[in-house]
Amino acid sequence: MEELVSRQIPQSIEAEQAVLGSMLIDSRCVSDVVGMIKPNDFYIEVNKNIFTTIYSMFNYSLKIDPVTVLEKMGEDGLRRDETAEYIRDLMLSTPSTANVMEYAAIVKDKALLRDIADAGSDVNEMAVVGEGGAMNILEAAERRIYGLRQGRNRDGLEPISKILLSVYEQIALASTNGNGIPGHGTGLIDLDRAILGLNDSDLIIIASRPGMGKTSIILNMALNTAKTSGKTVVVFSLEMSREQLALRLLSAESFIDGKKLQTGRISKDEWRRLTDAAASISQNDLLINDDPTLTVADMSAQCRRLPNLGLVVIDYLQLMTTASNNRGYQNENRVQVMSEISRTMKIMAKELNVPVICAAQLNRANESRQNKRPLLSDLRESGAIEQDADIVLGLYRDDYYNAETEFPNTAECIILKNRRGETGMIELQWMPEYTTFSSLERRYTE
């Protein structure tokens, strides 16, 4: 019976042996293979041990051949009496090193099939036990399958050598893209310099009192990211309809007064600009969902199905609900609800490995102060949000409170929290007729 079960487990001993034999015969194969498969992709234990040794030697730029591999296996306690003979047999039985990537593809495919089978078994067990409810089990199942699709190590333990390679790639990317910014550009140059752009796995909160331009600035960032990255950008709008958002984007892109667009009283030249703006926006992979009942789990599930995701934008935090909230538990403590939402948003950012921008509304505490500029403590139910967010930006416009201000249509983007650098203040130009922001030449820091 055990032999029957073993035969049913997806595997290809021949492909595993051919991959190892090719690398031992010709070390030039190693760099290609280690970029495609990992030690856990091997089913046979001895094959896994040999590949682990070669993988480790490659990371340390050591010479790789049958003699050095055997020596290293001995140092690591992985060599057995029969290992030398097994390695000789591997090399003799390898058909051709020219086909090494085809062999590696077979190994990778069989490993993925085993992972899918394991995931299915785990999901089946969760469903039979029934703990946590059907929706939680469905969320766990989707998360597990998404992890397999992304090819990530879902066990959580990652060797430092692999992490350092990833960090090295980020540094190299920042050095070659010309602006020294590792993340996606916001379209606001001074802000990008301060926060280093929108970086993968970051949760970015943009907070202000109503009417300061939260929706406008996150739309600016969404469209700029879609344009410059070529990736899919998703906007979840819990307040405004998709048509209202599209109207704002058209106004900002065409530089036509939003009120004129709503009335349709535009000139022939403005019609031409509007057509050009619509064509420019339509070329980008920008998706909008205006369902006001969405939970973070719903958003995450939708985003997992997108193969080229680059950014998630949510407008806005206080309108979001939890799964339990949606089931009717309306007497939940609001602080607990916000804590759960902010935590799940941060988890979503890490799981999807993209930046997540969320607009948030400040409480009225600043209205009673002489200096009405936002503080971190002004965030409604702020404790968990402050903790989970990587960057918190506060928007302030003096002309909102003071009609006689000497700086009309000037906005302050106050960096209240920044895990990637310093806090401070960036001045932006506010263009109310187009509901958009642009950079100013001047830059101030606290």
C-alpha cells in the first residue's frame, strides 16, 4: 500500500538525476539552474542534499566539480559511503548537458504538483474540521494557492543568502533607474526624494480632514504608477463612484476645469484635449472597484488574481468593514475594528508584495488647536494605524481655514512617519479646478 502511495506522488527521479549530472559535468549550467529551482524542489533526499551543497557553493562563488562537491558534502555532514559512487553514476547517466533547463523544468513542475496536492490535502482537512467558518477557510485556501502561484517559500524561513541577493537587486535597480528611487514614482518629485517612492510591501497612509485633497493625491499616485511602471494598479473606492473618479482623472490629465466637464460646456480645443487625455489614460492598466461593502479580505482575494499587480489604492480607511462587521456585529469596539483593518492591510501589502496606499480621515482634534496641521494622534482610532503603517502623510492647506492666507492653493504634505527616512514637510501646488497636485521647486524639512 505504501509503495502504491509513493508511486502516486508527483516526481521524476530521472529528471532530478539529469539536472545534477549536468551541473557536475559542466559548471556553467549551475547559474541557470539555481535561478529556476531550489533544494526543496527535489523529492529524493540524496538528490536534495547534493543540490543543496551545489547551491551553497554557488552562493559563495566556490569552484564546482565532483571532487569539490564531495569535499563540501563531507564538511557539512551530508556525505555517505555510497555518495561518491552515486555521483559517478549521475554523470554517466546524464543524456546531455545541453538539455539541462528542460530537465530543471520537469523537476520544478513535479515539485509544484506536490505542493498543490499538499495544499489540497490541508484545505480538505480544514473543511472537514470546519473551524473558523467557510469564508475564513476559503481565504486561507486562496492565500495558500496564491503563495504557490508566486513561487514563494510559504514556510516563512528564508536563508540570509537569498535575502541578501534580493536586497542587492533592489540596490542595483535604484542605481540604474536614474533617479535613485527604488520604488514607483508618485509623480511628485520632492515627495519621492523624501519617501524613496512607493515601495513593495509598504503600507502608506494619507490622512487629512475632509476637503484637503486625499482622493486627488492618491489618484495622482495611482495614474503615475500605472504610466511609469507598466503594471496593474487597482483602486478600491468606498466613497466615490467609478464615474466620479474617472471624471477627476480626465480633468487632471486634460487640464480642463472639472465643473466644465460636468456641464459639458467645453470648447472645440478642450474637446480635443479631452479626447487625448482619455486615450492616454485608457492605455494604462488601471482597474477601479467602487463596491462600498468590500472587506480587506475581498480586496486581497481580487488582487491575488492579477498577474502583474503593481499598486493597490483604497479610499478610504474609516469606510472599511471587517468580515465580522459585515455579518452584523455592529456593536464591535471601533478601535478594535480599525486595529483589525490596519493589520490586515499591512498583511495584504506584504503578501502581495506591492505598496498599498490608503486614505484616512483625521478626527476633529486639530480643529480646536491654533496650529491645525495634522499630527499622528489626530488619526481616528490611531494606535494600530500608527504601528502598522510604514509611511504616514498628512495633508494641510492653509487656505482651507484662512481665506486671507498669503499662500493660496499651496498644500503641505507633512511626513508624520517614515520608516525609510526622515520626517518633514513637502510643499505642493494645489490646482482646485483640476483637483490635482503638482510639485513645487522649493522643499522644506523640519
